[in-house]
Amino acid sequence: MAYGPVRRHRPCAAGRRSSGVLWVHTAVHRAAEWHRVLADHDWHHDIGWYGIGWAWGVLTMKAALATRPAAETNARLLELAHTASETTTNNQQASGQTTYTQILIYDGFMLDARITAVYFCMICVYIYLLARLRAAAPKLTLAQIFGTIIIDVVLTIGPLLPSFEGTIPQILLKPAATAVGLGVVCNVLLFPKSTSYIVLDSVKQLLLPMSEFVDACRISFDDSAKPMSVARLKAAKAAGMATYNGLEANLGFLALDVSICRWNFEDIGLLRKPLKHLFVTWESLIDSQIIRAKSQAKRQEFKEKDEHKQSQIRGKPGQHQLAQQIDFARLFRNDTDSQDLFAQSMEALREASDPLMITCQEALGAMVETLSAVNERKYFKQPSAETCQVMGSRHRQILEKLQADIKLFTISTPHRVLEPNTHFFGADGNLSLPPGSGIAPVRGMIIALIWEERVMSFARALEYLLAQLVALEIHRTKTRLWMPTGLRHLGPWVFGREATPRVTPVLNEMEEEQVTSEPKKSKKHSHKKQDGDKDDGTEDNVRSTAGQLESIRLHRGKQRSRVGSISLAIFKWFSSTSGLYALRVVIVTIALGIPAALPSTAGFFYREKGLWALIMAQVGMVPYAADFTWGLMLRLTGTVVGGVLGLVAWYIGAGDGPGNPYGIAAICVPFILVFMWGRLFGPPAFLQAIMLCAATFFLTVAYSWVDTHIPSDYGNPGVGYNVFWRRTLLVIVGFTTAAIVMFFPRPPSAGRHYRRVLSATLSRFQDLYALFIMNMRKKHTDQAASVELLSTLEKSTIASGELLNSVAGPIQFIKFEFSSTDWSAAGLSELTALAMDVNFNLYQLFYYSSSLPDDFRRRFVLLSGVFEEQFVGDLMAVLSLLRHALETGEALPSVMSSPLMVRAFQDRMYRTHSHQHGRQPEEREEHVRKLLGPGHEAYDRDRAEWVQEMVMVVKEELGETHVVDVEDWGDGLYGGEDAIELREAKEEDGLLEENLRT
């Protein structure tokens, strides 16, 4: 057997072994120590998952070796010793015989089919479960990578060894433990940051942009001011959401925090509720500005299309909806008088809100100042006690001024806004608009009322948060060491001292809301009603909101048997996206792991570092084809670039010789700085390329150094260029195998997955709308049920928002997958953005309507038009058609029950004369702001308009089917003169002009 020359630069002296079996066992131990494994990932090590993989590998090795009897093992070892002694050129040289024994072992001399089968069965089960874990929880991706890499070492080396060697993975565990130790030391000794510092800094970063936005919002109330940039508003909203989500994630670790600060865990926790209220109202202000900017752009667009209606919309997708929208837009088209009224209403709002908005800016500045003094001046430049007192006194004055301005704004704004529109109210106080004018004359009043409510909510949320910060300034005046909660309570108990008193919430209703919003778990048994008990109508209130949503969803008519249900559940579990992904990972593991366990290929697999190809194939596997294609491009690019940089560094530092340690270290420094900068500040989308680039760079330099300074007898990949091309070839082999498994027989489409997510989200919107209708028709009697409703909906809204936000970025990658549908990344991104808006505003609809008195709820139900059976049916039908188009890719009909806002206004105007709006007394203006009079109807119109925008997006993506030209169809059916008579008849009945000219 010719393996080429075996280099023996440093032969080890060894005594003679009297027993061939003992001598072979020595060679096995040396083989385990001699093996080197290089893993292709950045060293963010997770020792826990490495430990789990190691433990499973040890169990697998024990179980596998138990399948071969000891007699057979000893006989095979004797045969190995005999073969090695016969082949070795110098039988007297123990080191040469030991070296050749190692070669025979790695060539698969001790392989056994029974042992190999146990290894692959147990390890494939482990890899399958890890892949399922990654698919179910993407945050555990690194856990799957680390656990898989550590078990790959056992899979490829374990079957070759004749005896138990549980320390094989230590070649990875030692550097992993070293890296973790260095990370801990750096975090503790080099500029440490406690969790409380990170949380308070996040709060400050969340508050800083609000001041600038409040100033811009104040200027925007001037009618002559240009609308804000939609792109900048969306960017600010996304940045705020990211900061708030990070803040919420860090709050969970506060109880374990050790910090030096004025405030402890409970103190910072008091800010959570008022901060959430402030963030929600700030997001509402941003949404209102986005709606305003979009509405102005659409009115201008419809005005231009109305001038050339036939030429611009004929033949385009959605021409029926566009024609109705153009007719509907005429209701909001301002004439000179309406424009003057709009300007006067907005000017009244600006004058009334100007002092309050300026005070809000001062309040935001005071809160930022407090957070900076508490969090950033703990060690150096600490404020003195006198400075703290002056600052606290100034903040209390700002709080009192804010409270006074809120009260003044509440009293004066409604009168100022309604004053320019008093001539539209009759002597009885009812609203009476000129015939044929639509609602254009009072559009300024409607928008001003909406802005009044938004500004009021934001100012009150500021008041709550500032009041809590002022209370903390009063009670916490000294910086001290705070231990975790349990240890902090243990100290006073041991030493008999009084515990540090807690700071109570400033607003009792917020504390009560926090307690009440956590529904207690009910007992499993239920109490039946007695015959004498009266039905007080609270049966529906007893049922939780989750139970109501469950009852709203579809109940199948046919019930499956227990066996059928279990069989179907098992089939879905294995055939789901997660199951198929895990199966693909197992397939590539077997495909690239089998050569390591065959006698004919085991030596080649070990010499050529086939483990690299196996790891790259496993790491490259992802649940969806779009992510795989993007990851393939990034990894290949990172490998090539990293290899080229490694060659440059090696040949500059070493030239043609073995290299100098100082020269190699010096040339690596600039490359390391570049890699660190890319890792810390590079775009997250290119993180995989940066990691692979750095890994390939170090592999090229390190293996070249090892080959020239620590030569091995077997398996070194070479120097310089040889390392580069071998590494690149193995990466290509791994990705090619993964690509074959991924794309055949059918690639898992990411676009299909995202469309299903959007379809499920629309289904949830249908359930929430049904729940809204049910709750609005009930009497407002149980406050606890209302709090439970909002708490459940808040959690559901946050969960839906996080789900939509998690797919908003990856949707852009579907442009890299092969798809037979007409859906594009831009269209799905636009639908996702619209779904986020609807998700947030549905919660707002519940929030503002939950506390309305019964008479206001009844008025809203009667006048809004969105509770009518026909409108509800139209809305459910349109959403169902959108879901069908998302799931199947089929086009929508050209004529649909949309625009829904037109239908809502039709139903509203039919009842205009029987239910008039009147001016309310001052004590009921709090509920008027929540109902917003006509403004709440405008809010529902905007929500219906989002559904209409979804319809238009789908039609632009998929086109239309069952095309019917309504105008040509009408003219062809009635003829010219008959059509004119029909239009005149409609005008005489007052339907064409009053009912939106449809």
C-alpha cells in the first residue's frame, strides 16, 4: 500500500511493547490526539450546546462499541498489529510502526458495519431534532450549528476507532472554553455595562427622537406647511419599534442584574407601563402623519385622474375600483370656502396646541436629563446634592406646567375647533351640511378633532412617565450597589436591617391595570347554575377573550376519529416545513458522512478534510430556497475573498520560506481590524459573508504555518495556494450537495410561506373584526372584562406585529428563488406593510371604543355603517378573496364589493336625516374625543381604505379575471336615450349626488 513518503521530522522515542494489543491501543490514543478539526463559523461559542453534543456523542460511542463482541475486537487489533509490523520498513522503530498503525486506522481498518449503523442512527436522530429546534425557534440557530459541528466530529472519527475515546471533541471544546473565558473577562473588566445601564440607555434613545418629531408635528398643523416625508416617518417608526423591542427583551434580565446606580430593579420596572403608553401614543402620532401625507398625495392623484378619467384608467387592473374612488374623492374636494374653513380649523388647532406641544418638548428634555444624570454620571462628574435638588425642582415645575397645559387644552380646544364651523349647526345643535357638498366643508373640523385626541393622549402619556421619574428623583438620591432581587432581600434578613423601601407607582390606576390585566387561572371544574339563579346577562363576560376568539373561528362539521386525528397530526408533523427541512439536513449528513465510514474512502475523507464539506452542507441548509440561494452567494463570496486575503497575508509575511512569527503577526493585524469592524458594524444581511471571509483567512494562514513548522505525517492540506483551492473545492462540494437536496424534487418556496403568513394574518383580522362587532353590541357594564379584553388583544397584536416584522426583511430574498407565480418581493412587502398598519389600528379601535358609554356606543353602531350586515359581509368576502389569492396565486375578479369606504358612506348617508350629530356638553367631551364624532367614521374609512389598497396591490401583481366593463355594459344594455333617462331618474331621486354618485 503506497501512501507516498511519510515525513518523520520529530520521531518520538518509545519503549518496546511486549503485547501487540497494548501497542495498538497506544497508537489509537495518539491518533485521537493527533486529529485536528477546523470548524467553519465565527467563534461565538455556546459551551452548553457543545456539552450536549459531546454527551450525546459519548452515549453514541458507548452504544456503538457494545454491538461488537470483545473477542472480535481483540482479534482485529492483533491483525492490525501484524499488518503494521509487516509493512513497516524498520520493525525496530516503534514510532514508525505506531505512525503506520495510525494510517491504517484512519484508512478504515477497524470499521465494522454494526458500529457504523449505530453511529449513524443515533447521530442522525440528534441532528434531526436540532434541525427541528432551529426551524421552530430561529433564535436558536447558533445552538443548532454548534451542536451539529461537535457531533460531526464523533460521526466521522468515531466509527474508525476500535475503543472508547470520549475526549475526541476536546479539540473544539478547549478553544471554545478559552473564547468564552476571554469574553467574560473582557465584559467584566473592560468597560462593563450592566443590564440596568443598557435598559436606561435604551429608554433615553427612545425619547430622543420624540422631541424633534413633536416640533415637526407642531409646525405641520399649519395648513400651508408641506406634509412630512413618508419615507422618514416610516424609518422613524421602524427605528422606534426596534429600540422598544430591544428594551423589552432586556427587561427580562433586570432581576439578575448587579449594578451601581440610583435605581434598582423595581424602580426601573415602574417605568415600563408609562413608557409603553408613551410609545403607543407616539406611534399613533406618526401613523396620523403618514395617513395625512398619503391622503394628500391620493387626493392630488385622483384629481389628475378625474380630469382624464377614461384615458388613464381604462384597461388598467382595478379600473372599477379606481372609477369609484375618483367619484368618491369628489366628496372631499375642497372649493374655496371649504379650503378656508379647513385652514381656519387647523389654525385653531395650532393655536390651542402650541403651548402644550412646547411644554411636551420641555418634558422630554427633562426626562432625558434625568436619565443622563442617573445612568451616565455614576462614576465621573457626579452631580452634587444641591444640583440634584435644583434639577428635581425644575422638573417638578415642568410637570406642573404640563398638567396645567393639558387641562387648558382639554377645555379650550373643542370650542376653538368648532367655532369656524358653528354655522353648520342648527338651533337644535344638530349638524346640517349644504346639499350636495358631501363632507368637504367639515373636513377641517374632523381632522382637527382627530389630532386633538392624538395630542391629548401623547401629552397624558408624557405626564405619567414624567411624574414617575420625578417620584424616583425624590426617593432615590444616592448612588449605591444593587444586588439581584433575591440576594438584596437576603442581606437585611441575615443582618436584621430594614430593607430598602419601595417606590410606589404615582398613578394608582396604572398599578391596578397591571394587576387586573393578568387574568387568574380558573380551576378545571366549573360550577353549574342552580335552578333559582337568575341569568344576569354576564355569561359572555365570564368567557375569556381567547375563548371568544376560539368560538368565532371555523368549526368543522365532520369530526375525525381519534386514530385518524393522531395519524393526521403525525403526518403533518413530519411533512411540515420544519420536518422537511430537518429531513434534508439528515440526508446531506448521510450523503457526505458515509464516505468517512467506508473502507475504500475513509482515508481519502480524512486526508482531504472532508469534514469541511459536511459542515458547510449542514450549515448551508435552511428551511426555504430563497434564503438558501442568498446564503450560497454570500458564503461562496466570503470563502473566495477570505482565501485571497489569506494568500496575500501569508506570502507577504512568509514569502517562499516557512515564515517568521513576527512578520505573520504584523501582517495579520490590519486584516483582523477589518474583520472586526465588519463583524461589529457591517450590515446584518452580509454577516454570513463576513464570518466565512474571516474563517477562510485564518484557515489559510494557520494551516500554512502548521505545515511548515509543525509537520505531520498524514493529512496536512499543504501551504498557501494548496490550502486555498482545497478549502474552496470542499466548500463547493458541500454547497453542491446541499443544493441538490434543497431543489429536488421540489424546492421549499419562501414566497409560499410568506403568503401563508399574510393569509393567516388576514384571517386573524376577520376574527378580530367579528369580535369587535360582538363586543360593541354589548352593554358597557363589566370594567374587568374590558381590561381583560384589551390585555389579551395587546398580546395578540404584539405577537402579530413581531411575526410580520420578522418576515418584512426576508421577503426581499424571494427575488433569488425560482418561482412560477406572479408574486414579486415588492408586492409582498407592500402587503406586509399594510397588514402592519391594519394590525396596529385594529387594536386602537378596540382601545378607544372599549370605554365609551352605552349611548355613544349605540350612536357609533348606528351611524358608522360598519356594523351593517351588508358591509360586514362585503368586508369578510373581500378579505376571504385576498386570502385565496395569496394562497393560490389566482387573480381577483374585476368587479368586487370594494371600495369598502364607499359602501360605509352609502349606508351612513341613508341614515343622515334620522340620526343627526349634535354638539355635546363639556362633561361628555371626553367621550366625544374617543368617538371623534365624524372623525371615528373617517378612521373606519381609512381602515377600509387599507383593505382597498391591498386589493389594488393584489390586482397589480396578479391581474384581474372575469373582466366586466361596467360602463360599457350599462350603455349597451339601455342604449343612449335610455341611459340618459335612467341617470335623470336617479338624479330626481337624489341618489346619484347624495349617495356618492356611484
